[in-house]
Amino acid sequence: MPVHTSYPGLYIEELPNLVRTITGAPTSIAVFVGYVHPFQGECADPEDPNKPLWGKPIRIFSFNDYVRVFGPLFRSSPIGPSRVGYAVDQFFQNGGTEAYVVGLRPGYFDANGNLVSRVAGATGTLSQITFTSRHITDDDSKLTVTILNLSKTVVENDTADIVITFGSLPPEYHRGVRLGAAGSDAFIAKRINKQSQLVTVPNDATGYPATFSITGRQQHVDIGAMTPAGTTPHCAQDFIDVFEDKSELDKVDIFNLLAIPGIPDLAIWTKALTFCERKRAFFIMDPPENATNTSIEEMMKDGRIPALSPNGAIYYPFLAVPDPRAGEIRLPPSGTVAGIFARTDSNRGVWKAPAGFETVVKVRGVVEEGRMTDMEQGVLNDVGVNVLRSFPGPGTVVWGARTLVTQNLAFQQWRYVPVRRMALFIEQTLLRNLGWAVFEPNDEPLWSALRASIESFMLSLFNRNAFQGRTPSQAFMVKCDATTTTQTDIDNGIVNIVVGFRPLKPAEFVIIKIGQLAGQVQS
């Protein structure tokens, strides 16, 4: 505040600091969209137990968070494996720290992608009582319900013990369950539906009839495979709705990476890329599971993989990954690669290509049909397909860093993944930090303050070796003055800021030139 002078002498006035500190935006918050465990999302919303989770982005910080909200991994033949769950597990294993999951409810769809029915639990019946599984069951993962110790002293108050087992989960024991007394707290519908994590039973208000009986000392039923009722694994509209304006995901303030594990659909891809451009995010795409070195090249060339947006990249092939449940599973690479993006951002910076021998991934290798020679990879590299390779020494690594627009001459400045992501990082950072300038007087003091703030931020990046150039003036420039903001702009309430930078481009091709000296005089 101004100094009030009253006597001859020296006065001190503290001036406000016109340079506002700019904090870098996050770079590796991932979003996963896809079908999750069909029986977990109905009432697991941590904020509102009565609100379904389907289509709502849920923030998680570990794979345990995912399991707590969306349920365990599964490998069920009727609806396919838990692609989202396995992808999230790979993300955190390979360096990811924060994600959102948009869980969709699995269904059975006809050949045109139209919904036939939503996935429902398989059932088994003991006499008149139908037990419905809360888990995905198949012939390899059966759920067994056993009723034993039936007491029939008074028919209306029949009691029994019920034991339920499923895979490696601990068995459930429900003792003294009453079958006939619907009003009792021990009535089977109240006890099982409230306490069991494995099955539900119909809530019959009258209780089960006196004719209920079991043969011998006990009786059990195996709940096996669910019946598939469709021919295609997904409905495009389920995914497209997620990427509409004002959707639940659109309301998320910021995310950086998008993965739709194992869904190679042109309509979904196109919508997701448009959404990522608007949100300044980057889409990590998966190939079809049955893609080959030849077919993935043809898909890029004939437009079945969209190549009109710099905000995306496709990675190939599928990966062979140890399955926590047993054995091995084939996984799309997007979750693994998203983890590598996050690890590289943390260790080196968003300007470093997420590829090379530093990017060893925690898998057993690429699937057998995805192995390739250097020459085969060269063909894919030219069309913008990023390859994962398994080498004898380092292991399996990401061995490409090109965007979808590699072949598009109009987008050559955005050919490389780190260059595009660096620009998105700077855009997000400035958008999140310059709100204070709104409604300030649009003149030189404001322009000077903006220049000083942005230059300070860009200099901090230069000092971290984020740009090409030996000096700050060679590496970046910031302009905000009368040449960028005209009187017409001022009259219209507009201030224009121009920020330019010289990006670091990856050294894809290291050429070693060897010459031989001949005819030297020997001494």
C-alpha cells in the first residue's frame, strides 16, 4: 500500500510481486473405459450406496482400489476376460499412480452391436430355492451351494446350515438359516442377501413351502457356465455415450491418457480421439487381437485405423502376461503402455519419448505371432504403428514413439509422441494457471506480468533440459505485447499470448559412420 509521508527522510514501500508462480499440470492421469465385473457396479458407489456406478468415472490410486470398487479379475468364456481389470493392474505395475475407471455393464449383443440382454448371474436350484451367483461362473470356475443339517421338528421353522464355495475364495458358512419363517431375521432371503458375497436368493415373503426336503444328510448344487446370448463382444453406443459433451467423464477436470482396452472399433476410436482433442488428452490405442504384422499395416493404410488426429498412437502386438489367477493371459498393450508413459514422465519428464531400453515392461513377452524382425518393424514404423519388442537381453520394451499422423504431411510437427504430449502439457499448465488475468486491465502492466510468469515457467523447463537449444532464447519465446494484442482485440476484451518452444525429438535412427585411414606412413 502507498507510503504516507510526514517527515523528511527515507521510506520503504513493499511492492506486489507481478510474477505469478505457475505450477505444472499433471501429465499421466489415466482413464480406462470398458466392461467390468457385471455384478459389482450396481451398489458400490462409495459416495452413494444406492447409486449405480455404470458410466461414472471413479478415481483410484492402486489396483486394490479397483478391486474394492469394481470386483475381482475374471476370465469367463461367455463375455470374455476382464480386459479393464487386467489393464489397470498392468498400469499400476508398470509405473502408474493415478487413474479413473469408467465401468460399463457387460451385455450380450447381436452381430450389429445391438443389446440382446445384460449379463445376469447363473442360477442353480435346490428344491424350491434358486441361488443366483454374484460372480462370473463358467465350467472352470463353478460356485457350489450346499445345504446340510436340515431340521424339520417344526415344518414352518425349518432350519439348515448353508455352505457356499467359489474358487480360491474363503468358503461362506451360514448357520441356523430359517427356511419357512419369512418374518424372521434368520430367514434365508434376509440372511443370504445381506451377508453373502457369493449368491442371492429370491425374497419370497411367504417363506418356502413345507415340502422342502433334501435327500440324505445334505444336498448341493453347482452353479456353472452362464449362457451366452450374443455374437459381438461390445456395443459401440455404450462407449460413445461416455465421450459425449457433458457426460460424466467430460466433467472430470483433467486427465492425460485414455485407454479403451481391447476394443478396436473405428466409430469408438473416432469419437474418443475427438474427445481427447477437446480435453487435451492422449489416446493409447490397441490393435485387434487377431492382428498380424501385415494386417495392422493394411489397417493403417486403408483408414480402418483413424490417422487424422495427433492426439493418439497405436501400439502392437498383444502381450503375454502372467495371470494372477493362474497361468497366462493375452492382453492388449494399452494398460501396460500407459504405465510406461507414467513411469517415463516421473523419471525423465513428459518430453522424453516413452520408448527404449528404459521401458522394460512387466510381462512374459509379446504373443508369438507378434514377434518380428527389424525389417518388419521398419514397415510398421513408417505407417505410425508403435511396436513392442522382446529382446534377448533387456526383455520386452516399447520400441516406437510415433503418433497416428506419421504419414500426414499436414501434421508433421506432431509426428512424435513426446512432442505432442509436451505441447498438451504446456497448454494444460497455462490454462490452469492464468485465470487470474481475467478482468484485469488489458494493457502493458498485464502483458508484462503475463510474460514474466510464463517466461519463469518456461525457464524452469529449460533448466530441466526439456527443450532443444543451448540458451533460453534459442529454446523458447513468449510474446504478449502490442504486436500480439491490437486495439481491436483490446476493444473486444481479448489478450493474445504467443508461446513457442523447440521440442526435443527422439533419436530414432542412430547412424554410426566408420571410415578407414589408408596409406599412412609408418614410423
